Amino acid sequence: MHTSAPLILIVDDEPDIRRLVGEILEDEGYQVAMAENAVTARQLKKSLHPHLILLDIWMPDTDGITLLKEWVAEDPVICPVIMMSGHGSVETAVEATRLGAYDFLEKPLSLAKLLLIVERALETSQLQQENAGLKQQLVSDIDPVGKSATLARIKDQLKRLAQHNARVLFSGEAGVGKELFARYLHNNSAHRDGPFINVAVGSISPENSAVEFFGKEAGGKTYPGLLERAHRGTLFMGEIGDMDKETQLKLLSALESSTFLRAGGSEAVHVDVRIITATRIPLDDEVKAGRFRQDLYYLLNEVTLNIAALREHSEDIPNLLSFYVDYYVNRDKLPFRRFSMAAQNFLRNYSWRGNVRELKNLVQRLMILGVGEDIELEEVKAALGNGAGETNSAATVPDFFNLPLKEARDHFEKTYLEYHFERSGGSVAKLSAAVGMERTHLYRKLHSLNIKL
């Protein structure tokens, strides 16, 4: 075996599955280790440090979900874990992916699909590791881009707020860059040398939220939660309105006293953390509806700062286009391209419902798929789709009509759910009601279509 080949740990109590999957992976050039139960899996994971784990859910001693929870608690940046199950439910698959599993495979295994997912998981993991330091530096050093009066005013307000420890609540539409502005606030504050911990509240399931935020003590070991990891730094909580009521109460108590108990612990933990939150739904409406605690709202809302939609400072669009071209040239080594003046003028008058995130995605798409140094107006319109140009009385066929049925269906479902997700203000509960889909099935669908919560 080549020591440079990725090592994959197969955890399954069925000998035939272990042998078959092991032989297939070895034929593909991977190193393989095998465990028939959780005890052996723990030992091998600790001693071998595998690059990827294939983990069966149903095992005789400890089930795979419990094992995954244990590993993620020990190491939030665990190697990719792909779950396998012969009789797994949708709820189990959702729970596994929400806990941090890379993907979920049903038995009998499709070996072609297995190899594809393994390859993708390893590529993703390798890129994340190789670029972790570079990306962190890039993200940390990026200032909000533009020279408009709107942007200058927001940056000035943030610099003044950075001199104080007031809790700031960012509001604004999806995609305006609330996390970027939170980082800008952190980088200009007295906490700048401490960590910046970013969490999307909606990605944490209610049953795991206490451990996620406050950590736990078990078996003589301590596992720090988000608040503890952000000590002497900043904890940025995106979409705070998605937090469940029980966690709201615990967070209220922790912020009021600056102390909390880890799950299973008896000693108070003291932290020095700046709390910054963000929402795209009006939190005062959530308070009136009884979904968000009023006392926590006032605690977090010492200062509210609204981040303007991109269409409200469209003079920044040429600078943003240029910035993201350079960003993808430097980060992904893509060939340099430039937007023609006609394309820039058109984009300055575009509606940008997805704000800066939509602009960034457009630039990436044009950089990857386009050819030639110049990005002309027609190419931009084609990339934006039929809604981008002037009204055309001639009926046009959507681009995805030319795709195979499954890809066309996925494209439609993704666009449809993203549209209703925006209209629902980023609330999965409201999205569930709007599209008539039960929430557990909806979580599975959102994950399969790679729609970020």
C-alpha cells in the first residue's frame, strides 16, 4: 500500500459488507481499515486517524448516530463521515446530516454511487484542509467592498461600535453580507486577537442545541461549546430567530450572568464573549407572535444596524464585480476575465434579489463556464436567465428544459424551494407550511439539493 493513499475506515457489523466494500476501495487504490463494532471503531479512529469513515447506523453495541455525535463533540472538524443503513428512515438520515455526516447511503449499496461520494468527500476534505489557513486569512482581511456613501456610513458606524461592547443585531435581506460586516466589527474591536466563531442557528437541531452552545462533560473529559470556544473573542449567531424556545431561555441566563453550566457539569464556566447576531426576518414580529422571547430580544438588541440591500447602493457594483473576479483568480486560479462597460451598466440596474451573494455566485459562474477575456452583456443576460433582460413578448423555453428529466426536476425543485425559502424569511417552519411538505422530509430535500439553511 502507498502511505500517501487516503485511509478509509469501514465500520459495519456485517462481514460480507466489510469485505465487499473493502475490496472495492482497495481496487481503487485506497487504504482500508475495518471495524465490526463501535469499540474497535473508536480505537482505530484514534490510532489511525483515517481520512474518511464509512459508518453503519445499526450495530450491536453502540449505534452509528450515537458514535457520530460522540466524534463530532470531540472534534468539530472531524474527517468526512458517510452513514450507511439497510433500514434507515428519512428522520435518521436528516439527523445524521444535521449532526455533520457528509452524506447518507442506503443499502443495498450502489457501489458506483459509493465510489463517487467517497471521491467527492475526500476531495472536499482535502481542499478544506489545504485552504483552511489561506481562506481564514482571506476572510479575516476582507473589508466590505465599495465606495458609496451608504457603505461608508455603515463602516463608520461599525468602527464606532467596535470601541464598545454593546451587543449588535444586524438586520437585512438574505445575501447582503451580514457575516462579513460582523467580521469587520470584530476585526476593529478589542476582541480582534480572539476567535471569531460563526454559527447558523437554524443548522442546530433543538435536541443538540444545549451541548452545541454550552458544551458537555462526560467520562472525565470536557467538550467546549460555542460560547466557550469564543472566549475572549466574538460569537456571531446568524438567523437568531430560528433558535428554539428552550435554548433561548438558557442563552438568556448565560448572557445575563456571563456564566453557564456545561451539560453534565457542576462548575460554573465564566466567559468573556462579544455577542453579535443577525436576522433577515423582523424579530419584533417574532416576539409579538410568541416565537421569540421578548427579554432575550432586548438583551441582544442593544444596537440594531440594518445592512442595505445591494440595489440601494448600486454604485458599488462595478467595484464588487472587479473584487470577485480577482478573488476567484487568486483563490481558484481561474483565468482572468473582465466585465464590459455595457455589462457593468446593465448589472448596476439589475434588481439583485439575492444581493451580494447573488453577485458573487454570478461572477463565479461566469469565470468557470465562460471563455474569452471579456464578459459581454449577452453572456451576462444568459447567465442570469430569462428574467434578466427586457420584456420579450416571444415565448422562451427555460434553460433547464434542455436537461435530462432528473436534472431538470432537481433544477426546478431547487429554484422553487429557494424562492419560497426567501419569501418565508429563512424559516423552515414557514417554508414547510408554504410548500405543503412535512418538516423532516423538507430537511432531507433541502440537504439533497444543497440548499443552505
